[in-house]
Amino acid sequence: MVQLGLVIAQYDKHGAVIDAMAQSARDAAEECDAEIAAALDVPGSYDTPLAADRLARRDDVDAVAVLGAIISGDTDHDQVIGAAAAQGLTDVSLDRDTPVTMGIIGPGMSQDEAEARTDKGGEAVRSAVALAEELKL
């Protein structure tokens, strides 16, 4: 059984997207017969690499799935946040030799587009489980 770490970025302009993504992730873990060994809530997507690193260091975590939503605003700030999170999560995965999947939706999307993509939480978990299983071989 794959043991997962789950990082959930809480920043969401309207709140429902993150809750739906987290539920999708938990449902996928159950479907994959994986266990969420630890979950950390962080303020936003920019904060996810540090939390993912902490979970990837744990002996009881085989892979980490990261969830978040980056909604477009009036500036290019969403692009900066998305790029920083993606690079940080890649670095964690390679530095810790642990699968870290990015279920962060956006940047550059509207609230409606975010609401349509809440299944990406489950996809991040399924990817983390598949990669952890493949790398154990």
C-alpha cells in the first residue's frame, strides 16, 4: 500500500474549489488503496514546496500529492506564483528522490474554469500512487 503525503494550498477566492479538490484526492486515494499518512494545509500554492519537502522527508511517506488553485487576477502575479511552485516542487522531488505530483490548477484561469477542474486533485493522487509503485520496482 502506498503511503501518501497530501499538501493542500488553502488560497481560493471563493473556497469551494479547494474543498472539492481535496475530496477528489481523498476519494482517489481510497480507490487506489493508498493511505494518506499525513496532510498539511498551507496558505497558498507558493507555500507548497516547503510543505512537500517536509512530507517527502518522512519515512512513512512514499509520494506527495500537492493541491492548489491559482486564479487569475488583475496582474501577472498568478504566473509568478505558478512558476515558483512548479520549480520548487520539481526540486523537492529530485532532491528527496520522492514522487511529488502537482495538482495545482492554473495559473491563467477564471473561477469557472477552476470549478470545472476540481477532479485534478484525484488525478494528482492517482499519478503519485502510480509513480510510487513504478519506482519501487
